[in-house]
Amino acid sequence: MRDRCIDLLTPSIESSQNPVVVDATLGLGGHTEDLLARFPELIVIGIDRDPSALLQARERLSVFGDRLKTSHAVFDSITDVVTSHGYSQLSGVLFDLGVSSMQLDETDRGFSYSHDAPLDMRMDNTQVITAFEIVNHYEPGALVKILRTFGEEKFATRIVENIVKARAIAPLNSTMELATLVKESIPAATRRTGGNPAKRTFQALRIAVNDELGAITRAIPQALNLVEVGGRVVVMSFQSLEDKIVKEFFVEASTSKSPRDLPMELPEYAAKFSLVIKASEKASQAEQDENSRSTSVRLRAIERVAA
């Protein structure tokens, strides 16, 4: 949804005298490349927790010189990052949540249940906690909670029981080893529908390893606080847990706090934001046909309308 994201950010960029946008999930820089090419006066601050992605993005976008500024950080440090680059307000913020295509395609990162690799799943390979640590050393109760909360896995208890039995004999080391164990833990009738039975477990572990939902919960309020009047925050989510967090923050920010029984809006209680997209948008059918990973995306956007 690159073109749609840029269209949503365009009014806030064009209305600003010195436009600055944060790409909070820079990745390989696809969205940022188009933004910088389309708006010659624009500065983009690119944030990514993945050192490899940052290196590749910097090389790819070097033609734009100092119009691109980058920081190795988790996006919940957005306020500190923006301040460190000498800015206090933004024209817009773009979030492309979840694991990136590059990370999925690098099989040795351990994000995929379709290829054998070490149990890693770190978006930032400088951090300590890996999926191996969680699977092999967390208490059973904590593991069940992770699978239920982050993967919405109804067979979490059965999966964890089998993990505990297996790791008592030898550590679980590989993605295929774990995927096979998960498959064998789920009833055959359930395995026939819903895709790979390991999908929910791998999602849950990845979210836990990278504290993804915690980072979103901390980052969205900061992004809303940083955008100037007319500025927009645009978010792409790829699973329901992410989208629910974003939706709740956006609804809260765009809802008047005036008492309901008053005949008029009190200015001091008026909402400071307005929803640009009333619900959420999906990728077009054409994009879904071309890129199956876009099927689950949900796009939301909000604009600051008052200081």
C-alpha cells in the first residue's frame, strides 16, 4: 500500500513550510524512497531496530544525501530520536508494523516455519533474548500465556506440555523441530484447515522476543504528540492484535471529552485529532493478487486538527 500511504501523507507534507516525516519502520526504504523523490523539500528520519536493514537502506538512499537521517532504535524511542536530530514537531509519521519481508526471506533469522534455521526471531540481532531462550527456559505457565495472548492459540497448553517434555531430553534448537512439535500437538482435524498449524506459535514467539505490542503501545501516543496541526500518523498493521491497539489509540484521540448532555462542544474538551479513515482499509485486490503478504494488512490514518 505504498502509494496509498504516500497519498495519505501528502496533505500534511504539502501544508508544512519545513516538512519532516518519520518512517518509524524504515526497512529497506521503499516508502521513504518514494517520499523523498516526490517531495524535494522533505526530510525523512528513518528508524529501524535491524542494523542490517539500516545499512542497506542507507546505501540504497544515499542519492538523497542528508535529506535522509537514520537511527538504530526501536520506534518507541521516537521522541528521543526526533530530538536527537534537532526537531520537535513532525509533518507525519508512518508505521509499517510487524516483521519485514526482508526478515522473513532471510531464512537464518528464524522467523519462518517453512525453512530450517536456529530459533532466533530477533529483529535486532544485538539484543540478548531469542526464541531459543523463551522456548527452552521459560516456565510453562509463562509459555502458555505467550501462546494464548500473542498467538491466540487455543491449543497452547498441549503445545507447551510437549515443549516441556522435549526440552527435558534435549534443547529445541531449530525452527523445523519446533514446527513439527507444534503440528503433532494439534488435533488432525484442526490441522486440515487454517494454514500451517505452527503459524500462531511462531507469531507469538516473535512478538514476545521483540516486545512488539509493548513497543506499539508506547510509540503511538508519542507519535500523536509529535505531529503538528495538520500532521498525520499513518499505520499499517498485519494482525489483529496490532490493529486493535492502534484503533483504540486513534478512537480515543479523535473522541470529544465534552459531557454528552451539553448542547454544544466545549473547546477545551474538543478532540485534537480527526480520523482520516473512519474504519480501516485493505490492500486492493490487484495488490493482494500480486503480493500475498498484503492480504492481511489494515491501514489506519489520523490527523491533528488542534494544538
